[in-house]
Amino acid sequence: MNSWLSLAVLCCAVLCQSVAVGAAPRLAGAGFTGEDFSGVAPAPIQLSTQCPPSFELVGQQCKLVNLYQQYDSLQNKGVGGTKTALPAARDGFSPQQIDLGRFLFFDPLLSANKQQACASCHQPDKGFADGKAVSTGAFGQQGKRSAPTLWNVGFLQKLFWDGRSPSLEQQAAGPLFAPDEMANTPEKLLHDLNANAVYPRLFAEAFANKGPIELPQIVTALAAFQSSLISLNSRYDHYAHGFHQALNETEIKGMNVFRSFVARCAECHTPPLFTNQQIAVIGTPEPEGKPFDVGAGTTEETAKLRGGFKVPTLRNVALTAPYMHSGRFATLEEAAEFYSKGRGHAVPKGEKLLLHWHIWEPKLSAEENQQIAAFLQTLTDQSLTPQLPKQLPSGLPLPAEVRPQQAAEQASQQTQQQTTAWTPTSSTTAWTPTSSQTTEAPLRGHPLQATQSAKAATWTPTQNNTISQSAELAKNGEHK
Ligand code: HEC
Ligand code: HEC
């Protein structure tokens, strides 16, 4: 009945659209966006044959290359130690799988109403979060929790705030098919992709398959792309690797408070990822009027974890306000203050939570919390932000939240500052507001588009460090 009807309507919409796509891909989306398509047929979409920066092509696989790999394991290095190894990463995907994942990630074809993509809630400009306390689904429904960043998500062993998913592949099925998110069904998703004029060729290239597109390939490509979102070249990292001028006095004070056994932040937010990947019960409050969220404590066996959430990474945390699973805190200072307001101060009456032993009463001063916030700002690094696809295989426009026009308006002021602060001699000065690079200018670094690949191919840790060090040092004053 109702669902059959809507399925039929959507199938028709997709078939009609794929016919249009076959004829003139970019015109298919023109009605939605009002973009000025010149009518010139664009070149067919090709998948990149190069790995993103920070990955090296070994055989057919992209392997992570990072300075932290030269350090020993976490053991014996002290909890807040700077020269500590990274946990194992998900790598080994092919360049084509990663690039296909990028197209899928930004493509609203994956949602029931063709309007929401993964990128709608995980926006590159917002630290791959969405700036909201709780996310909004494809049909406008309010979600239950806040969208986490996806930076460095390839290192995580547990996904979601309550850690309920063990892999990126399994996780992806969550948003795709959740009624309050993209609201799709496996049947319709597979139908839409297989009926599309471009995707079957791209999947055949990425997975060397001759048959139809299958669900495991979709989630593998999404996992491949998400694992390429590496952010480990912040000012903090320059400091950690030995360039001590990278942080100013306030930031170093903040770092020392953060690592101290009084504050204990680093016991859970352990460098270099700034998470120990465990579930911890810390007793954060829900927004006014919202029911208590049991987090990981959903069953009798997990009762000890009632109110427990995964320790989130603090990488790029300055970009992902509001904070905590509930988006309860608007600023980093507020989030830091929470820990000094008394153990269990926000636990609702009648709830008996087993608060983690590192949740104590550090009684940090306002100044110390500000120093911590200043330090957390030094964890910002978006240098490997992937480029927005200029064109989607589905022929649909990019989802509204990341569409160049809107993003350009919002970011124009910031963009101007960022591009000049980056380095006047770099290729970013070639950016002009009228080109299609408008939003791609601040999204620098990822090689998956031809324009960036020359730069990416010559990327080395030391070179990149030098560029960003000088630029970031110039900005030091802003972080006081
Ligand atoms: C409607 C907004 C929305 C959409 C669309 C969406 N997400 Fe999310 N995403 C969220 C929220 C909210 C969470 C946290 C949910 C929870 O923990 O219960 C999340 C969590 C995640 C996580 C776990 C991160 C972590 O640190 O644990 C990953 C990975 C992820 N999303 C990837 C994706 C992918 C891939 C897609 C597209 C297939 C997608 N998301 C679509 C809102 C969204
Ligand atoms: C016992 C482990 C633990 C300790 C110690 C700890 N945290 Fe956390 N932190 C967490 C958990 C768990 C969350 C998520 C809680 C939630 O969503 O309700 C979190 C969330 C945060 C967030 C929000 C991140 C986001 O993306 O929303 C910030 C900021 C933060 N902590 C900073 C600190 C600081 C600063 C300290 C030291 C004063 C500290 N933490 C100490 C476990 C810890």
C-alpha cells in the first residue's frame, strides 16, 4: 500500500532520472540547483589511480604513511606522551575504491528521497560533523544523538557513541537504512545503483566484478573513503614531533594541564588520537527536558556501562561544536568545565551510575579551562580534506548542506583569510571566486582530483610540515 506506492514512485523517479543521466548527466540536476550548466557534456567520471596524501601505493593498495609510525607502542611512554605510536589503521584499500567511496559519500542517491547524503550530516567544512546538537534525517526527523567527526575514523575499533558497531562496513548500514536518517532499503539502494548510467562501470573498475553491484561493495567503498580521512598534521603534531615553537605559551600550559594527573584528561583522551577507544561512564547531562540516554548500558550484561559513551577523539574538536553525544555543551570551555563541577553533579536523581575512576574533582580554574580550550584548538588540521566531487555519478546535485553556493557564502570570509594565511606563494592563490573551486579552495590537499594531484604526488611529511608551520605560526596570536 503506502510503502509500495512510494516505492513505485521512487523507482520511477530513479528510472526516469537514469535515462536523463544517460543523455546528459549534468543537466539532470540543473532544475534543483539552478546551476548554470553550459550544455557542454562533461568528461566521463574517472576514478583516481592515486592514493590520497599520507598513503603510499604498494601493489594495488594504499598504505598509511605517517611520522607516528616511527615511534614505539603506547606502553612505557606515559599516558600523555607525545611520541607514542598510533593504533592499527584500516588501510589497504585501492585508490579506485577510495575514490568510489568519495562519490558515494556525497551522493544523495543513497537516501530514500534522494536529498540526503552521508555528507549532509558529516560535512567537510564542519569537521565532518553537522554543527547540530542532534542530526536531522532525510525526512526532517530529529535524531537521538549528535553526529561525530569522521576524521581518523579508520583507527577506531568501536563505532557510534555507544560503541555498538565493530567496523565501518557494518556501521554504514546504520544510517543508510535507519528510518530517521537516510531511510533507504537494501533492495532500493541496489536497484538505484544498478539502474544508474555510471555507477556499474565505476564499481566494476573498483572491484573487478562482472555481476551487479552488491551491498558489501557499497559499504567497502564507503569504509575505504572514510579511512582516508587522516588528520595528524596539526600544530600539536608539529610540537609532538619536536618543533616546539609550534605551540605558544598558553597552549603549552593547556597541554600540561590536560596531561596532568589532576585533570586526567589524557588518561581517556590519549594521544596521539586523543581517545583510548574505551567506553567510559562520565555522567554528562542531557539537554533540558530530554530523557536520560543509557548509552552503552542497554542490557543486563552491560548494566555497568549504563550512561557510558565511547571516549571521542578530540582531533579537530574545535570544528565540531556542540559537544558530547547530546550536543549539550556549546563551547570547549563549557565541555572542559563539566569535569570540575563535581563528580556525578549532572546525574539525574534516581540514576545509579558507576562513574569511571578517572572522573574526579580536579577543580580546575577558569583560566586553566581556557588554557585547555586553547590547547584543544591546536589539534585542528584539515590539510587533507578531500575535494567535493564536481559532478556526481547519479547526476543529482550535491546535497544542499555541502552545495558550493551555500558553503561559499558561509565560508567566504573565512576562506579569504585562510587562503592568504596558508601561504601566499602556494597554489591556493590561483583560486578565483568564479571558478568551480570556490568551495574547494579551503578543502585543500586530497589528491583525488587532477588539479591537486601534482601537489599530492610531491607531498612528504617534512615539506608539508614546513608549509603549515610557517602559516600556523603566523596565526599563533589568534589562539591566545
Ligand atoms: C541524518 C544524519 C546522518 C547521516 C545522513 C549519516 N550519519 Fe553518520 N552519524 C550520524 C549520527 C547522529 C551518528 C552518531 C549516532 C550514534 O552514535 O548513535 C553517526 C555516526 C557515524 C559514524 C561513527 C563515528 C564514530 O566515531 O563512532 C560513522 C563512521 C558514520 N556515521 C558514517 C556515516 C556514513 C558512511 C554515512 C552515509 C552512508 C552516514 N554516516 C550518514 C548522523 C548521520
Ligand atoms: C574517564 C574518561 C574521561 C576523562 C578522564 C575525560 N574525558 Fe572527556 N570525554 C569522555 C567521554 C566518555 C566523552 C563523551 C561523553 C558523552 O558524550 O556524554 C568525553 C567528551 C569530551 C569532549 C567532547 C568531545 C566531542 O566531540 O563532543 C571534550 C571536549 C572532552 N571530553 C574534554 C575533556 C577534558 C578537557 C578532560 C579533562 C579535564 C576530559 N575530557 C577528561 C571521557 C573522558
